[in-house]
Amino acid sequence: MRLVTVTGEASGDLIAADALRRLSSGAADLELGGIGGDRLRAVGMECWFRSDDLAVRGYAEAVSKLVHILAVRYWLLKYTAKWRPAVYLGVDAPDFNLGVEARLRQQGIRTVHLISPSIWAWRPERILKIKQAVDHMLCIFPFETQVYAGTGVQATYVGHPIADMIPIQPDSQSARRALSLSGSRAVVAVMPGSRQGELRHNGPAFFQAAAALARDCEVVIPAASESMAQQIQRHPEFRRAQQQGVRLLLQQGHDPVSHLALEACDVALVASGTATLEAALWKRPMVIAYRVPQLTYWMMRRRALIHDIGLPNILLGSRVVPELIQSQAQAHALAAAVREWLDHPADAERVRQRFTGLHHDLRRGAAQQIADILLSELEHAGGR
């Protein structure tokens, strides 16, 4: 049996790897190929390209990488048609995966998509493309299956894979010892994003805020990969922050270094995206901030259906943590918002309780559910 899996960023690599590890243990004749990162390679997948080749955020960055992405897409379609997998699993990255899935579905290849596009938040017209592209949508939020009712797309809620990886009760002291943090001062985790474009736009303000906070806090910046660490180290504002005592944490071992940083910290400064949900699952008060090119921001706001951009705020239905977007995301404002949490521990505790409830809601044994569904889909497709 052959399965192609395509992920577009580090979080997708993490989510897919756990599911495919479980799938492989129950399907000895399984062959894995596709686009992924180190974790998918570690579970035996032959990576034809790296996830970094597809990682973009916003219209401007997508345009700058368009030629390369189109070349990857052309090669992937041609090779996959020749390789003839039974199932194609697209993990997130909808702007890339949906087009590929539609073409492969026309060729009789069963398509499964993990992590529904946020059509409930913006660009609802994408449901038309999803209907053409996807046989089975695996949803990670409980309300998403309702979006697909009556569309003809099979949709299953599997829970959020990361919710299963994170303990309900974090052990911050153990994490601090692992990172050699003193424990005598407050710890702040600063996470400006993992993509090159995110670092370019968020980096200056995030690193300046980190330097300001380092005067009386221990500040750590986790790097999800060696390439990300190199990009951060080249940034002049980071080098200045480093002189103030800000530490760059490098990936070591299997567990994501970002998770260790979040478990250790008191407050997180996080760029909008999956990392905001991870911070919530670690029960960490946070400040969400984001900057993109102005054209990208204008187009996104014009097509948005909801006001908030942070997943914790969206899932809890209210603004429980601050969001500083575009011109609001200045270094002094970011540092001040972080200090607000440190100065008001009762507010921080209330947010931790809300996040604990959210964690229970999203914990559903997702990796095993995904593995079981994929095995069923492979067998249904005939195990070509």
C-alpha cells in the first residue's frame, strides 16, 4: 500500500508524523512518500521535497515564491501519478494541497485532507474547491463538521493532535531545569513565527520587545529548525537582544523545543498561528501579535468573517488574550502587554482555567483516530 503525505510547515510535520507512526505499526506493507520535514523522515517517509519549500504566509510572500512552488507542484503531480498511491493525505497548506488533491482525485486517487481550511473565518467560497478536491475531511475543531453538512464532503472530527501531546498539568519547574533557567525571575517565551516572511515582518518588534523584557525577566526564543535558528541569528535586532541576555533555544531530541519553552514560561509573546493554540494548551497567558505586508492585511480583512485572529480567542468566543496587529505591534506595546500579565496574576490564573477547559474539549486521541481512518481509506481504495 502506498500513501503520499504533503505538509507545508513544522506543525503539520509534527501532527502527521505521530499518526503515520501508528499507521505504520499496523500496516507492514505500507510505503510512504511525499513532502515533509525531519519528523516524517524519521518515521520512514521518503521526502521528495521539504516542507520549507511550501511554507509561505500572505499574498506577498506567495508571489515571491510562486515559480518555485509551481515547479514543486508540477513535479509532485507528475511523480504521484506515476507512483500511484492508494491515498493522498494533504496536511493543512490548503492553497497548495487542494489544487493537487483535485487533480489526483480526477485520476482516481482517494484524497484525505487533515486540518480543514478556516472557511468559517475567511474565504468561505473555498468550499467549492474543497468539494472538488476532498473525499474525506478530518477536522480538528468540534464545530467544523457542521460547516460540511449537506456539501457531500465526508467530514470527521478527530480532535486536535497537539492537544494529545501536551499534558493537562504542565511541569514548569522540570522544563526550567531542562533549559538551565534560574527560576528566580519570570520567564517569557518569544515566538515570532517559523516562516522566513514571518521573521522578516515580526522579527524587529519581537526581538526589541525581548531585549526590553530581558532587563528583569529570563527571555527565551525557541527555533524549530536549524534553518530557522540561522535566520534568527542573522537578524541585527536579535543580536542586540542577545547582548541583553535573550537566549536562542535550539531543537534537541524528539519533543519540539517550542513546547519546552512554553512549558517553562510564565507568559508567551506569540505570532498568530498554530503556536497560539499550543500556548493555550500549555495554559500560558499570552500576547498575540502579527505583522504582514499592508496589501496582504487589507485583502485578508476584506475577506474575513470574524474579528479575532488568535485561535484561543476564536475557540473561546471572546477576547481572552490581547491581539496587537500591524501598527499596534510595536516593541514597546508588546513588552507592556506581556508585563500586564506578569503584574496581574489573578487575571493570568483565570485565563489558565479557561485554557484547561479548552484542552479537555480538544483531547480526543487524534493521532490514533487519524491512523485508523487512513488504514480504512487505504483498504477501501484497494491498497494499490
